[in-house]
Amino acid sequence: MSEPHAPSAGETAAGVLAWMRRDPAGAVLLALIAGVLVYFFGFYRVYMNGSQSTAEWAWSGWNDENDQVHCRFLLPIIAVILWLRRGELMAVAKAPSMRGLAFVIMGVVFYVLAVRCLQPRIAIVGVPLIVYGAAEFVGGRAFARSFIFPCLLMLFMVPIGNVIQGTVSLQLLASKTVGMLCGWLGIRVQIIGTTINVDGHSFEVAGGCSGIRSLMAMSLLAALYVYFTQKEAWKRWVIFGSSILFALVGNIARLFSVVLVAKWWNPEIAGGPYHDLSGLIVFFPCAVLVMVAFSNLLNRNWSKASARIAKTIAAPDTVSSSPAAEGEEGERKPISPISYDY
């Protein structure tokens, strides 16, 4: 089955205008939903003593402290994904469904609950419900199916805030693993709880260094990776569910590199500029490498590989099977050892 033709920007605009002429009531209702969504989430200030809207509060939460600056690029990424699927969205038969309004109402209930409880995170959870519901109301389930993954990506926009307070066990695991790696290389370090002492200099494994903060970025990256590379649903979920492992491995590699820089170069540089840059130059390369390797193992044809190994093991010994190594009666002659003159 061939992929749907990807229309150009002009063809896409013409298709949208044609749909608006065919279903003006649906177009008007969709515009109203979009306008209400933009106003109440972007301009209706109710949080922080009436000084911030939901969008402004979320933007302030996407900061370096929470390691969620990448969330500011989520909406453009979602727009790109939908643009890449524009051929499928235009080709699918449109069958408007009233069930979509149920999802819209559910999202509105989430927003009202967030305002009453002053919990903007709840309002952000309601956004994908409203978007998916509007898509299903306009085009039906087949049309809205293309919005499922983009709507799930919207959940990554929720700032995690104080989640890192419960990461002591991960901090201890990271520090112990770094101590074990140093022991294998003969590097003398002292591990006291979450503190790593290197030649009189102490490095504290903070909550963010446990992997929980980077887990948000790694989970998003894993979600995008499996969406574009994996076809089977179970492989997508297995790789995505393993993102916490990828984040832990990347952060352990990052901490270990900080210790190596402190030991063999300069402790001040290790705890300063190198620590700030190690996320880009160590964490992400290591975490992505582990993710790709894990995906490769998951997609490998193990039955063919095991058959090849079994065939190699079962192959007969062909050494000395040539006629030169056999006598006239077919018996093998002993092979003289090779001598060298020095």
C-alpha cells in the first residue's frame, strides 16, 4: 500500500478552504474552540495572584532548574509532525463525530477544576483532551487518530516542579556506581552517601544529577525516536519505557567524567564549566547511543543469528582434509611442525 501523496502548501491551503465551504458550521465551531482555548490558556490570568495565565505559568516553569527548557519547542515540533502527516489527514474520509465534544467537555472540566484548585498543571493536562476532541468532532475517529501522538506529546509540557525531591535512592545508586567504576580503574575516591570525594575535593550528587530531570528530556527524545523508527507497538512501548534506564546510564557517565576531569585535570573546572557542559557533551551522546543500541538488539533477527551460530558450531572439522594430508588409503598423515632458522 503506497503512502498518501504529501500535498504542497498551496494544495493544503486549498483543501482547508474547500472543507470550510463544505462544512461552514463545523469550521465556525472549530474556530470558536480554538479562540476559547487561546484566550483562557494564554490570556486569562488567574494564577500567582492573578498575574499569570496558564501559558505564562508553564513558560516560567520550563527553565534550567527543572531541565525543561526543551518544552518551549514542543508546540513547533507537534506542528511539524502534523505537517508531515498532512497527506494522510487530507486523504482520510471525514466523518464528523459528536463523541469529540465529550473530550472537549472533559478538557473544559479539567480547566475549571484547575482554576478552582489553583493548579495549572491540571489545566495543561486538559489541553490534549480539547485538541483531540476538536479533531474527532471535525473529522471523525480516523481523522483524529493522527492527533493521538501529538496530543500525548503535549503531556510533556507539564512542569515537574518538586518531583526531584524523591530521588534519594537514584542519587545513591549513581554515586555507588561511579565509586565502583573508579575502583575498577584504580582511581581512589571516597563515597559518603551522595558525596564523592576526589583528592580533597567534594562533589555532591544532587537531585538533578540522579537522572530524574534528564529523564523528562530523554523520555521526549525516546518518544520521538520510536514514533519515526519503530512500526510495532510493543517495541515502541518497550523502548519508551526503558528511557529511565537510558537517562540513568547517561547521568552515571556524566558523573564519572566529572570525576575523571577532577582527578586528571582540574577540580575547579570539573565542578564549574565542565559540569555545566557535560550534559551536552557526555549525557546525551551516551544516552542516545544506549537507546540506539537497545533498539538494534530489539530489532535484530535473533532466530537467523542463532541458526548461523548453531551452523558454525556444528560444522565438521575440515583441518587436514586435503589430499596432501592423507595417505593412499585415505588415512591422515601426521603434519610435520614448521621449523624456523634464526
